Amino acid sequence: MGFITGAAGLGDESFSDMTYKGLRKAQRRFGFELMIAEPDSPGMVSNQTIDELTKNCDVIVLLGAQYNPLARGLAASNPDKKFVVIEGNITDSPNVASIGFQQHEGAFLAGALAAMVTQTHIIGYIGGTDIPPVRSFLVGYTEGARKVNPEVRVESFFIGGPGDFSGFEKPWDGLRVATRMYNNGVDVIFQVAGMTGNGVIEAARREGKYVIGVDSNQDAMAVGHVLTSMMKRFDEAVYEEMVQLFSGKFVPGSKKYGLREKGVSLTDMRYSRDVVSPDMRAKLEKLKQGIVNGTIVVTNLLDAY
């Protein structure tokens, strides 16, 4: 089994670590050897490393939408191998399975919470790089905030431009940009930035403001300042994919995990209960049920991606 991590590599306390957790759980059950490739600058694994991994592995898991073109090419030239792209959207390759998350649904709830908590009516968003999967968080976040308060203003910033995946591995840039936002009136920031987001969380701690984490449960990283985290269950999704694979039931194509499938969710907000009132929680639950039953439709930017 080969694993090509996300742009920031292992230790990001975010999607790479969470996916690795799911793969290790599968490894303990099925006993396969696991080879790991982490990115070189600027956030992509070298061609030489990818070639070596492909040559030595029967199955390759790739983490991140940036690997869609790579997975498509590798699958075509290695029809005897299987590929799993997490955050991918490949539907026409017989040896590629794509796992996607309805992040816009979870981001909607994050935006709703931010709009409930903000005192300045200005909330922020920091993305690692300007690509459709990251921008889709911003769309959902904005819609959720304006569902609660149509007058709320959303300030957004992407650390890296389109194709610059190093934007996920720059915590000092995250600290700098978030500090500037907080000093300009933003009091809640939703960060979708991998390791860069760790800097955003640190800025919230230093400035006495609030932040919303992403992908994994980051609530304990700055207790009292992380309102919640919008989790994507990379661990459970990749583990389920490994179970299917080792059961001889590999299914190519695209699979989506949303609020209904419990693929995305907010945390239990254990450390922010003095800020997030029971009334706020009840409103969030009502919004969640509206999305699940279809009475609230959140724009999915990835439908056209």
C-alpha cells in the first residue's frame, strides 16, 4: 500500500494525519506494508518518488484534489494497480475510486455558528490555496453566516494562488494574515489551510479571538479560542475503502460523504460551551436537519468541478 500525503505532509494535525490514522487502523487489521511519500516544495511529491511508489505498491492512496490529473495518468499506465483519491472526482477510470466530502454542508454550519458568535459582524476565512475544493468551503461558510445574519461581512484570504499548494504548509503566514484580520475587526476566522491553519489558531490564542478548525478535531489546540472544528472523517472513509478493497469489493467511481452519511460534522464544542449557548446549539441542529432533509440547499461549488 502506498500513501501520498496532502500538501503539508504528516504532522499537519489535519487531513494528512487523519488519513494516516485510518490507514494504520486498516494496516493493523489486514497486515499490509505501508509506504509513505511526503511532498517536496512546493507541496507536491516529486515524479521520481511517485514512480518508485507506484512500482512497489499494488494500491496507492493519494490525498488531495491536486492529485486528480496525476491519478488519472497513473491509472491509465498501470491498469493492474488500484488508486484511491481522497478529495478526488474521477468517475471514468476502472481502477480509480474517488472519495469526496460534502464540505459545503459542514462549512454552512461553521458559518452559521460564526454569525451567531461574532460581536463585530465581521467574520473571516483563510484558505490554504485557491482551488475549487477550498473555495467550496468559503461558499458554504458564507451562505451559513448569511442565513443567520444577512448583514454579516465575510473577509477571505487565500495563502496560495491557484496551483500553489505550498499555501498549506506556511503556519507563519497563517499567523500573520490572521493577526491582520483580527486587528481589522474580524473576531471569528474559519481556517481551511492544513498546517498553515495552525498559525491561524495561534493568532486566535494570542489576540483573544475565535477560530474554527477544520478536517480533524482541533478544539484542544487553543482551548477556549477554537469554537469548533468542521471535521471531515478522512480516517473512517479511507478505512472503509480498505475494508472494501480487501473484501474483493473495490468499486471505482465517486463516493460522497456529507451530513447525512456522517462524513462531515462539527465537534461537540467541549471547550467552548461558555460561548456557544444551548440556544445556539439548538439552532445549529435545526439547520443541520434542514440540510439533511433537503429543505435547506447549500451551493456545491464542486458540482461543476
